[in-house]
Amino acid sequence: MSHEGSSAKPQDRAPQSSEELLKSYFQENFGVWVGFVQSRFSLPREDSEDVVMNAFREASAKDWTRSEDARNQLGAFMGARVKWRARDTRTSKARRQQCEVACDATEIHTVPDSELAQPERMFAEQEKREQAVLVIQQLSSRDQQHASLVLAGLTPQECARELGLEEGTERVRRHRWMSRITKIVQQGGEEQR
């Protein structure tokens, strides 16, 4: 690849197409943005690369040739999108970790002193948690991941974004695995009778 004209001033260069501008900006700044996300948001390299790639995908949907200062506008756009996506990714990871801890059947739960006087209530709550974990474990791995996001308190829009789905698809899948859970619980209740 030739670098002819690279020493020319920006105003002396021939205007670039939007695709050429994005390609050159990507080649020059991808590593910089990944390093920025890693250091500023404490995300692992793989997540940082995903954040930057998703921001570049958004940038590629725009036409950058209409403006005289397209490169600077692209940089500002990338800065805003990378920061937003990095914060969103960090928040989602934190929620997922909370959910994994909450869904872990081996987790030791501390019991408030007020409940120590009511052992039957404590055992009933423990039994409910164990049953919930057993029911969720009967789902497919994809549905388990979806259920863990719901249990972590993510909204349907956040779940869809996290799973890489459209909101409508997320709602359909949520309905299906919730119906499956209902059937499993009903079958379990009938077996106990």
C-alpha cells in the first residue's frame, strides 16, 4: 500500500469516499480505541475489541463525505459511541456476575438474625431457591443465559442487546422458556401429589 501524499496537508488531499475514510481511520485508530477501553473501563481485550467493532459498525452506517471536517466528526462520533458501549458492556457484565452468584446453588446465604427464630421459613426459602436452580438447569444453555439476564434485572431491551437479538425475538424466546418453566413446575407439583 502506497503512502504517497501522506505528508500533504489535510486540505491538499483529494476528498475520500466514506468507505475509504472509515477504512483508513479504522486501520490507524483501532488499537488506540481498544487500549482506551481496556484502561479506562477495565474491560478485557476481547470485550474491548467487541465494543470498538460495534462502534465502527455504527459509524459505517453513516455517510462521512458530506462534511468538510469528516475525519474529526468521525473521531467525535467514535469517542461518544465507544464510551457509551463500554459503559453498557461493563454494566451488563456486572449484572451477569450478580446473576451467576444468585443462581449458584452452592452459594452460602447469610440469614438475618430475625429469621433464625423461624427455621421453617428459612428452610422453605432455601428449598424454593434450590428448586428454581433445578428448573433453570433443565433449560437449554441459551435459555439459561437468557434466564440469568432476566434474574439479574435486565430489561427486555437490555436482554435483547446482550443476546444480540431483536426485541421481538427476545420476547418470543422469553415467552417460550417461561412457558417451559411453568410446565416443569406444574409437572413437579403433580408428581409430589
